[in-house]
Amino acid sequence: HNLGPKAGAASNVKMVNQLLAGVHIVAAAEAMALGTRTGADPTQLFEILSSAAGNSWMFSNRVPFMLEGSYPPASALDIFVKDLGIVLSEGGSLKFPTPLAALAHQMFL
């Protein structure tokens, strides 16, 4: 994608992507935990939600590892924490609230 001549445009898009990635991972884990707590079979829950409107790439990619109890590093946690910190910092400098990014950041600390 060509984001034009303005410096930093690609970094801003990456920052917004990291906000979504962080929130989606936290939401996926919470959704699976809640569904399992209600008595739903986790594998069936995953299969159903994978084709539902609430699905995301992170849900489809990360939940199978959760179901297997296997947590291979998909990315370095400290880098992810750093990236969400950038989201929070930029939001603060723009006086733009980022409560979901803040929550996701806290979950990864």
C-alpha cells in the first residue's frame, strides 16, 4: 500500500494494527474461558465461533494453541508490550482515549 509522502504513515498503521491484535487476543482468551465456564465444549465453541461474526484472524490463529495447551512464542511478549505502550503513548499525546489498548496492555504485563 502506498500511504503517501508523509513520514511515519506506515508506522501509524502498524500501531493501529497492534492495538487490534492485542485487543483481539485478550478478547479471544476471555471468550473461550467464559464459553468453557458455561459448560460449552471448547473445541465445538471454537469451531462455531470461527465462522461467526465475532471471529478474527487472531482468534482463528491463537485459539487452537490455547485448546492444545501449547503456547509457542508467536512473537516476543516484551515487543508486544512495547507496541501497546506506543499505542497508549500516542493516544495520550493526541488526547485520544484508548481504554481497550490500556486493558490489553495490562493483561500482557
